[in-house]
Amino acid sequence: MIARLARIFTLAAAGLATPAWAAPAIVDPATLDVSNAGDTAFLLICAALVMLFALPGVLLMQAGRGTARAAQGVFLQGTAIAALVSLLWVIVGYTLAFGDPSGGVIGGGNAWMLIVLGDVRFGTAVPESAFVFFQIAAAMFAAVLVAGAWAGRGRFGWALAFGGLWSLIVYAPVAHWIWGGGWLYGFGVLDFSGGIALHFCAGLSALVAALVIGRRTGWPGNATATHNPLMVLAGGALLFVGNFALAGGWTLAATDDASSAIINAHVAACVSALVWTLIEKLRTGAVTAMGLVSGLVAGLAAIAPASGLVSPGAAIIIGLIAAPACYFALRFVTETLAIDDSNHAFALHGVGGLVGALLVAIFMSASFGGVGYTGEGGIGGQLLAQLIGLAAVAMWSILGTLIISYGIATAIPMRISPAEEAGDEPAPIAYVPAPVAETVSDPAPPAAEQQVSG
């Protein structure tokens, strides 16, 4: 008993001798950053829906637009790029885009390997880990969009390296400039859900990549015609739903702002799809599945910069303008410039994002039902800011894509061999099925033996 009391007094003395800095601080619970469970669940679901619908949707459209022989390669490359980008963004991509601002050009290294994340992302009511998950989904989506430029002719190793480096060198800095507190944010550039940072950036990079890697063998011609319009339609439908998660998720809260952004994305895409089919009917006398999906995608890209900043009526007008702009851009790139952008990423996503980025400066005005301008700003000042943002992103996308493309090509060839592209390359021995042994039956008896004597 005495020994036990002595031990208790010893421990108590040791506790009293503990330095003051080791004692836990008493914090008022009201001052703690507390996340909102509903907003957190909403953001996590949005990120999952982007991966579940938008990514497979883009891959289905890319595979359906190409040849049947190239379809499996499109899915293989796209899935591998998405996986690599996801890993790289955990390691370094997120901190480059959304780490602590450092000069407004690139994010700080505080979130390298996600070792330092806040309980709540500042300015929101969601955990920073949920915010990270959503940004990873957006980065994967952007990289897969670019990969469609070389469908059917890009070598796997080169494509994988390009997708990973592009997400770090091109996309991550642009995301920081606009969304992470960078210098374009300081200029007042507005991009609600990725019209500039995602669609315009990826579309322009796809155009440059298509120029660098060259046209498909036999393009244009029957050999490169769309082999499966139904696959394209299915992919467009998945992207249509997945884009709701992108538009609504960027509000980072399950509020009226999220539902308004989703409604705007919905109506803009619907109007653009219908207007595109009308243009096709007037010009060619026919309506096609490819045209319907192309109009849908153009509307989704155009409303992205403005989805949470304008009224549904303005969203309808944006979709109305986006369809002819993207339609004639596609004709110009394909027929006049003869650039083989296999999935028309520049004409649909790039031009669509550009159109929306300019129109948001007009339709965000309170007189059009938008959120209004901050301070004493107006249409002129906002339009100038949008032009500065577009020019900066364009120059960075072009330069970064050229450096990445040719840099990787010094170690890995860009294109598959002509025989592989044409489908004439013999399959490896390991994939040749073993010959099936045939059952040898007894030879048929002579005709004389088959006759039955009377």
C-alpha cells in the first residue's frame, strides 16, 4: 500500500514538473473551423460523379469518333493517364495549384504529398481533403480531354508521359492563377467552373498536340470516319450528367447557388445542341448524332465560366451563341486548316470556353439577372480582365504543350508505326491462340461400299 502511494506521489510530482508548453491549450470551440456535413457530402458526391460519368463519357466519345481498331487504345491510354494524373496530384500537383500563394505564379509547397491540409478549406465549409478530391477529378478530366487529340496514332508511353507532365506544367499553374489566388485572380478574371482553366486550356493544348503529332494515315477519308455513333451518343449523355457535378461542385456548398449553376449548365447545353442540329439541317439537309453531341459539348464548355454567375435566361443566350461559333470553328479547323484534332477538342471545348469567358463579362450584370460587378467595375473592365486571362492561358498552353511534346519525344517516339496504325502489324506470339486439334474421322467408304445390294 505504501509503495503504491509513493508511486502516485512520484507521478504527480513529474506532472507538476512538466514544462508549460506541453500542456494542452484550452480553445474556445466557437473559434474552431468546423466543416458542414451536408456540404462535404455534396462535394464528395460531385467528385465521384465526375469520375463515374464525365470521364467515361469523354472516353466513349473519343473511341466512338475514331476507328474500331483504335477504340481499345483510346480507353487504355485515357484510363492510364487519369490514374497517373491522380497520383501526381496527390504528390505535387495539388500544392502547385492550390498551395499557399507564393508570388501569385505557383502555389507553395505546404501541401506536398498532402502532408499539411487544413481541417477546413479556407473560405468554405468543407474539409480540405474533400476539396483535394474534387480538384483531382477536375485535373483527370482535363488531361483526358487533351489525349483525344491523338486518338489512334499516339504511342502509349509518350501519351502517358505527356498527360502526366501536362497536368503539372500547364494545368496546375493555370488553375493557381485563376482559382488558387494567383495573379489572374488579382486581375479579376472570372471562371466559375473551368471555361478558361479547363476547357480553353485543354482545347488549345489539344490543337497544338494534334499539329505536333500529325494527321492520321488516310485522313480525311473513309478509314477515319466515325465507326460508332451510338457510342458517341452514350458518351455525350454521360458527359451531360457528369458536367452537372462540375458546375454544381464548384460552389463547394449544397446551396441555391449549386442548383442555379446546374440549371444554367443544363439549359445552355440543351439550347446549343438544338441550334447545332438546326444549322446542320439548313446546311446539309440532315441531322446527325455527331452534330447533336457536338452541340451539347459546345454548350457545356461555353457555360462553364458563367454557370454560377448568370441567370438562366442569359445561359440560354450563351448556348445560342456557342453553337454557331463552335460549328464554324470546327469547319475552319478541319477543312481550311486541315488539322486532324481527332475529337475536335479545340473547336468544341476551346472555342466554347473562349465564347463563355467573354460573354460572362456581359451577362453577369445585375441588369441581366447576374450576380453583378464588384465595386465600381463594369462590363468594360471585366471584359478587359477576361481578355488578359485568355491571352495568358493561351500563351502558356501553347508554350508548355510544345516543350512537353518535343521533350518527351527525345526519349519516346510520339507515334505508333504505320503498320500498327493501319492494323497490319502482326500480333505478338503470346497472343496467337494455339491451333485447335481437329478430330480425324475415318475416311468415308467408297461409293460402291455405301450402296446396299438388292
